[in-house]
Amino acid sequence: MRSLDLEGRAVPIEAGDTIASALHRVGVRIFSRSFRHHRPRGLYCLTGDCPNCLVTVDGEPCVRACVTAARPGHRVVRENAWPSVERDALSVLWQLRLLFPVGFYYKTLLRPRFAWRVAEPLVRRVAGIGTAPLERPPAHREARHHHADVLIAGGGSAGVAAALAAAEEGERVVLADEGGLDERLAASLRSSGNITVLERAAVVGIYEGPLVPVDGEDMLHLVHPARVVVATGAVEQHLPFRGGDLPGVWLGRGAARLVREHGLLPGRRVVFAGATEEGLEHLAVLVAAGVDLAACVVPASLASSVSPGVRVLADGEVVEAHGRSGLSAVVLAAGGRRETIRCDALVLSVGLSPRDGLARQAQGLPVETVGDAGLSQSLPPVASRGFVCLCEDVAAPDLEQAWNEGFRSTELLKRYTTATMGPCQGALCEPHLRAFVRGRAGEGALSARTTARPPVRPIRLEDAAAGVHFAVEQRTALHERHLELGARMEWSGDWKRPESYGDPPAEYWAVRREASVMDVGTLGKILVAGPDATAFVERIYPCRVADLEPGQVRYSLLLNEAGYVFDDGVVCRLDDGYYLTFTSGGAEQAEAWLRDWAETWGLRVHIVNRTHGLGAINVTGPRARAVLETLGAAAVDGDSIPFPSQRRLHVAGVPCLALRLGFTGELSFELHHPRSEGMRLWDALLDAGATPHGLEALRLLRLEKGHILVGQDTDFDSTPAKLDLPWAVRMDKPDFVGKPALERIGGISLTQRLVRLAFDSAAPPEGALLIAGSRRAGYVTSSRFSPVLGHGVALGWLRRQDDSFPDAVVADGTSGRVVAEAFYDPTGSRLRA
Amino acid sequence: MGLRIVCPTCGSRQYTEFWFGGEVPDPGEEEFERVWLRSNTAGLQRERWFHYAGCRRWLTVERDTRTNEIHAVA
């Protein structure tokens, strides 16, 4: 037998069943417990508008049972109750409701101070509906773009008529409906070649463009229409009265749908309260299905239309409903008399509210409303009892209280009481909220409609992210090798890089004493060539470039137009152009920046981003040369490839561009090679005796040399002068990016500069305050204990005090002094070895 | 937002394929104004967009900052 599982109990499914109808058939009447007071709630609208039937399906919370087709094997759990919705211990909150008035968290639990800290975890546990499935990985959903002339939201009679009319005019139409379409209407749409029909696909919102996201069953449809037609119809008006939220109280359309589509009855003994012609049709459906109609409350004008034999209370009203876990009786009033009638269902058809949230959020866009969605909102009488907002459990007295506290407009009441902010987004409660305010403040700005915003229908976060294909994690060719070596990986921009291979001190010593390798394939790598390449590069960089001979390299800063450092790297002169490197993660930005200037200046250059095509491995340490020689590299002596320079080498048979640089402070060869050869080269280097080091070792190695890391040690407005790198800028060049700005600010004396700090013993933590005398003088940006020197080394920003910069500071209890040169090997003899 | 830009090389594309590069300064503007001052136009503005997920070219786009309507792309 086909069945779904409800909390361990098998529930049979019949053809055409929704989860709601399947559960109703086996006698389930309580579908959830309410948001704040844990009141029992049952089926009410059956059109996907109210919050009552939100259940967890296969671990996914807040699924609308009434519009979700039942499938065999569905695991359904009802929400917001413990231990079960039938006997919910938390329903005590309804008895304690005076302790938790609207906005209680603004005014209770404030004193003593610890009260909120104790209460907060409890409140957070109890509050809210459903539980987000944290253990489930989010599904990757696809998105599809549709380029149409017109999008129609809603496949009722108005929507279908609009679709056919537009198709007749030759327009390409997309029609989306949250449920399935009526078979006859669907056939007429399919016979037109111009109409795409999306069923079980909810229009979520209308954005600028217009862009209309439609949440389909298997994908997100992104529709880009020239115009939008909103034909979402109307929802029957909610009616607040005491007990009006009990299971057994129905909206007319819901009750009629239950009979027509599923052959089920809302109850055995029914009381009907209606005020519309449509309501009488629903009544006829119920009567034909064989319910026992106990009484019928209608306006006198409709009394004659009710079938004979039914007890009619003309011009009567519903006063209140009784029952504990479901409706047992209603109290009606008519002609000044009250009477209690036993029943198990109360069906309401008192008016319509347009479902116009979509149209209202699209002001200024080409959006037209047709059918019931375009009805003007007629406000109901002001409610004095009962729940105005079912989603957030806001009752009429709560509005009264908030009003008396001074929240005297629809928008203020909405924010303070959260009425209209639940899953129904005001579909049921907004007319009552406005009627309440209009009753006190009259027509006008105070009782204006609240702002409609997307989403109008609930949407999963994974649906909102559908179609996102950005590679959020970039990996070098050696990623697998790092993992095999037990590396702890960390983020570095969009890249994943080894933080360490488990022992940063050992990795550090391998660089200082032996030979070590690091994967630096993440560096930005860009080739520039063409007839104007030299002129272009000369104008881009603040250092001299035109005097470089093939084989030479130069370190340079990159400045923006304001003269601020935003990146650094090296310039390599090749025979036929320039090879430029940038910091890891800086390549994309650098490429856009280079292209911008090439175009602005109208220079003839080719710019090729080689970041992903080339790998790079830095071989560093006193034994680095020996390692390369073992692997057959010829002419790696200090004369053939001195510091700093570059040349082509074959290492282990892999063709490389070797850059003789020295970020670590030791003899170094940075081997740039085709990415496809990366693993071969890496394996050969390890076989030849080099061990790998990660970022943590590198941070210490470079800090001992006093090298900056752009981004860590620099600020957005760091000029070369502030960084104490004036030699990196040639102000005698005719022009370079940022030169006019540097000239302008060159005359202003420095108030801040980045300095190297040697500490007597331990290293202060990064971010520590620098104290000079008894005054604050700046802060530490990078700091480590140097094993080779035996004391703390740091970089930090110092402020000028009076007329000079202090040269002695204290940070975190340790005294330090400003040093002019690199901490380690200030003469650079090890680099030049 | 559904803003679309008709790239001369790639065709009509979602704006998320582009990086915004700021307004195009007037030719007469001095360096100081170009670097430091923004006109913050309410209306038609010429601006630069980089098509990073497409042809990787810089485009000059004329956009109405009040309506996000795009009038010209070059």
C-alpha cells in the first residue's frame, strides 16, 4: 500500500492527495502548535496562505502540507511541540501569556543583569517554528533563464485569459502557477505555441529589470519579461473572534476544496457564516456532500438564497468558539439573542482580500494586475477579541496594548508586535491591522498599507542560491599532494593553501638550515607584450622598468591613483615582453586594472593572465642550489643567476622560469612552470631532499627580514613613504600611476609610519597597543618570536609625537626599540650566497 | 536586481558578470577632482564596467542612476 510516515505511523495515500488531505483522512486535526502560545492549529485555508499546516517533511522544516503533493515514503513530523502536538507541554505558555506580553523581551528580564543571559538560551529554544536541518548538506540547485515578453503570475481563469490574449498578439508568454492547473485550462494554453507553462512553481517576487524568480519543483526559473501580469487571485478574509484559531474553523474555499478535490468532509456537524455569493456556493458543495448543517449565519439579503430546511440566523454574527484541542461549539448572536450550537466545523466566507503582495512590491515597474488580485481592499470591522495574526500569535488585545504603549501606525505596530511578518506575509492579518489603526487614527498615513517585500511565498535558501556557479575554492595543482602530506589547509583569498604540515618550527628551521619548498602557485602571474609593452609597464609601476635588461627582475609596489599601495610583486624582463607577479588572490583585480590603463592610454599591448596556467614552487634554504643541481639544473651558480635575476632552467626535466628572489631571507629559486608539470616537479624536489613548509613558517621567515605583507601590515591609505619604502618610487620618472597624488602629499610631513620593532624577550600579540613614555603611540600589525635571534620581532604603526617618532616602545609589558634594518641578515649575504 | 548589460562582444548579460568600475570622469577634470571627487549624479551617468566573466573588456555604459535603465554601451 502506498503510504507516508507520520511520526512513526503509516498513513495511506490516495490519488491526488496532498500531505494535508492524507492526514485529514486518517483523523489528524491538529497540524501544528502556534508560534508563541503553542495553541493547537488545524487546516484553515488550504490555499497555501496561512501558517497552520507547516510541517517538517523529510527533515525540511516549514513545508506547507496543503499545497505539497503526498509521496509514498514522505516522513512527516509536526512542528513546534513537545512531546507531541496532541499533548504539548509548552501549551502552558498560553496559561502564562500575561507574563509574556507583546515585546516582553524589550522590558522584562533586564534586571538583574544575568537574567537575560539565563533566559536567552531558553527563549531561543522555545521560540520559532521548525528546526533548520544543519547536518544536511545544502542541495545544489540549477537555475534557468527565460526571456519572455510577458510573465503571468497565477493560472486561474484571469491568468489564463491574459496568457491567451497575449499569445494571440504574438507575445512570448511564461505562465507560472503555484499549484497544478485545471486540466481543461492547461490544454488550451498548450495548444498555443507561444506559452510556456510552469506548474507547481511559485512566483517569489518582482525585482528591478523586471526580474521574476519563480521557484519550481526541480529548479529556479529566472524570468526576464518585458512586462508582468499579476493574476494571483484573492484569499478569503480571516475573521478574528475568541477561539477562532481552533482546529475545525475553516475558510470556505478550504472546506469546499477538501470536499471537491479529496472527497473529505471538514466535519460532521457544520455551522456556516457567510457574507458573499461565493460563500453560498461553498455551502452548496458542503450540503451536497452530506454534512449536517446546524445553522447558517448570513446577511438578510442573502437569506432567501440559502436552501430550504436550513436554520438561518439572518444578520447574525459569530461571537466565540469553544473547544480544547478542537472545535466543539460556537456561540452565535442574532437579534439580540445569543445561542450556543454544538458542532465540529465552522466554515467562514465573509469576504475576499486581494493577494496583491507581488504587485505592491513592484512600484515603478511594468506590472499590471488582473482578476481578483486587483480588488480594492475592503477593510473588515475592527476586531476586539481573538487572533488577528495566526503566524505570530498576535491577538486583538496585543494590538491594543501596543497602541497604548505609543506604537500608533501600521508600520510601528507591525515592527513591535510582528503582526504581518510571519509566513503569510500579511495575506490574512494585514486588513485587520489596518482596520484597527483606522478605527483609532482614521484614514491616512498612519493606517496606510505596510510595505510588501519579496519573498511573497516561502523559499529555501538553497533555492535563492540556485544557479550560482562561482568556484568558491581555488586549488593549485599540488592540492592533493599537500593533503597527502597531512597539511592543515587555510583560506588565502579564494585559494586554499597549506598553513603547515604539522610542525611549523621544524619547517622554519628547514628553510634556515637546509632546503625547503613551498607551493606559491597562487601568485598572480600576468604576461604583458606588444609594441607598447615597455612604455605601458614603465607608466604602470612607480619604479624604473625601461632600464631592465632581459634576465633582470625588480621588486615593485603597485599604487592606485591616490598614491596608496594596493599590491606588490616583481617585474621580470623577458626577451619579448614582461612577466609580472602579484600577491596571491590579487591577479583578477590586477588584470582588470592593467586592462583599464591600457585602454585609457590607448597603448598597443597584449595582457595575458597566466595565473591558472602556471604553477610556482619556491625552493629556498642554504642547500637550495644543491637540490637543483641534483635534479640536473645547469648553471645555477651565483654568476649565472645572481640575486636578483631570472633565467630559464630545466629542473628534473621540467622547463621553468627561475626567479632568484628572497622573501624568506635565504638563497631562493622561485620555479614557475606549466601547471600540468607541477606534481612531477614537486615530487622530484621532495625526492632530492627538500621538505615542504607552509604559510605559518613563511610568516615568521619574512617577518625576520622585515618584509611587509600588503593587506596585513598596510592600510588602505598607506603611501610608500609611510611604509618606509621611498626607494621603491622614482619621483624623477616623467609619469606613473599615483605620481600626481604623491607630489601633492609629498609636502606634508608624515604623522604615521610602519616600523620594525625588536623586542627584548617575548613577542607581543598582533594588534597590541604600542606605548611610548606614557602615551599611546600605535599598534602591532605582525609579531612573532624569532627562534634564530632569540627575541620577539614585529612590524607596527607608530604615530609621531610632538616633533619626532619615538624609538623606544612598550607593548604588552615587553619593551622594544625601532630598528632601521632587517632583523635577520641585514646585509643580505645569505640571499646573495 | 535584474539589471542586464548588452555587451558589444558577448550580448545581453546579467550584471553579476561584471565588476563596477566607477563613473567616467569628465575630460576637463583635474587630477585632484578625478581621484577624490565623485559627482554622485542622479540621472544619466557614464560609467565603466569590466566584463570579468565574459570577454574581460572594459565597457563604457550610460546608466540612469534613478531607474537603472541602461541607455548605451560602448
